[in-house]
Amino acid sequence: MKIESLILLGVFALASSTIRAEPQAATTADPQSNVLPPTTSQRRLPAAAPVWETTKDVDVLIAAAQSRLKQEMLMEPPGDSVRDILMVLRHEAPERPEVQELAREVFKRMLQKGRAAMLAKAYERSAQMLQAAREIGAGFNDPALVQAESELSRTREQSPALGVARMLRRTKYVAPMMPQMAIGNGIEGFVEITFTITTDGTVKELAVTYAQPRGIFEEAALTAVSQWEYQAVTRYGKPVEQRSLSRVKFELPQT
């Protein structure tokens, strides 16, 4: 049975583009022009190093984190956000009351933004925020975070991309191996992977888009999915490559 193009309209597709700025030649004043070369203040200066790379002074780092928190710089810019500074502070001065207070406030705001992104159907952003909240809130055991993660998981499970992906005919299936560490610690979870189905039915260009929890099941999921095969997708009678998405679940054996 061939899968025709009308079915594939809803299949998850990814596209990316990069715009690169070409380097400009050194500018000199044109004697025939009224345009002057840019001044030093007009030229783009090299980006400053993150504050935590320039000092280990805890008070300075706390002040920098508080300033970024007021500006809602929770995760951006990468490397110099509240999250980045706070991770350094939790290593350098975990017992400082200001650090603990910062951690709770950042955790609360990340959780709020994760929920807001979920309501806006920005699921990747929601997943990033909730994962960051879990890293920052390690030890808090806040039930609100667990609830938000469960809601996101259910919402993503009902996404059209996953639903249409199930319509593709898989001709070879390799079950993922449950990591021994997960078995020993009673951990279950899932990994969402995007991949390309080639014209001969094999898969390539695999990428993990979400994992719950992170850092446990990704390798096992990629190993399994890389061996899957599908009936080639066709359009107008010719085989074509197609991006798809699959959720690989890891569940403990029933005793």
C-alpha cells in the first residue's frame, strides 16, 4: 500500500535557513563622497565575556543574577543568563540565603513561562523552560513541576505530527533496549525523535527533539530508531524523502 501525498500534508516537517553576514572590507573615506567611515562607537565591538568567567566574587555574581532576573533574562543570552550565573553560584556558594532565594524565584518564573508556552502551543519552548526549571529546582520536589511536565507530555502525545506519523507503514522494527541504570532506579520515560525516511525506506538524519527525563534514554532510542525501515513514501507515483516524528517509550517490565 502506497502512502500518497494527501496523507502526508500533516506530517511533521522541519526546515531551517541560515543567513550569514559577509565580512566587510575596511572602510576608508571616499574623497568624492560625503559619507564618512564609521567611528569606533559605531563599529560592532566583540561580545563581552560572561560575568561568571571574569570574576568569582559571589556578591558580584549575585548582583548580576538579580539584575538579569529583573530583565527576565532567564535563559538568554546563552552563557550569560540568570540560569547560567545561578548554576555557578549554586556550586560556589550553595548555602548563601540570597542564592537559595534566587533559585526559588527563577524556578517559579521558569515554571510560569513553561506553562504559558504550553498554552500558546509553543511546545519546544515549554519543554526547554520546564527542563531548566527542573535543573534549577533540584531538591525542591515541587508537585507543580511534575504536573506541568505530565500535562506537556499528554499534549504532545495528541499532536497532529505524532498522529500522522503513525499512518506511515513501518516494515522493520527494532525495540529499544531499556538502560540498566533506569531499571535499577525504577525510571520510565520517553524520547521524541525526528528523522528522514529515505527513498529506499531506511532512516537518516535522526535528532532528539525532546526527552523526559533527559540524559537517560536518548542513546538507546537513537540506536533503535536508526535501524527502523518504512515503506517508501510516494508522491505522484515516485518515491520521495519525508521527515517524520516518533515517540519512543521506555517502560519498566511488569512484575
